[in-house]
Amino acid sequence: MEDDQKWWEPSPVNFPLTYWPVAREGYAIEKYELMLASQGYVKCNDGTHVEGKTKVVLYVGDGGVFTHIARQTLSPKPGWSSKCGKVSDVWHASPETLEGPTYGRVWGYFER
């Protein structure tokens, strides 16, 4: 969400150390879709760059549980940026690069 001041997480266990703009009810992918909608994002077809739009991709694991989010970036080169835990952002060439047992699979793309 381009916010480097707060740790965004819906877990009520970690509250008040975390921030979440909608109801804190766990990690179901639908909760992340609601969070994105609260920030002005709408679902879109794919991760193709569109001038003037910010795109993100959600990942889902077994049972429809959220695992990860990545943001499209153009700098320092076109690709995607992710925060893997509390470490610095990492760059990857495409959303599919992260698919696998750790991050699950691409669930959907959103833009604002």
C-alpha cells in the first residue's frame, strides 16, 4: 500500500501493533479484496502496465487463504515489488515468479 510507517495485517492477535482499514476477521482472500476496495482498487484482467494506474496482485494458498501481495513497479526496471516479511522490498520479473509452496498462486489483479 506504499505505506512504510505501518505494518498492515488483519490479525486481531497482533493488534494494536498492526494497521488494517476494514474489519479484522482473518486471512480469507475476500478480506484482502475488501481492504483493496477500501483503498480504491478494483479487480482487473491482468498485470499489463497501464499508464497512470497502480496495479497489485494477490496470492492465495490452500483453502482460499491469503499468502502475499505484490505491487507493479517501473523503477528501477519494470516488474513487481514485494515485502517478504520485515526485510526490504524485493523485485521480481513477474507475479508468476513467486508461485509455489511458499506464496501459493496468483489469485487476481487489482488497479486504481
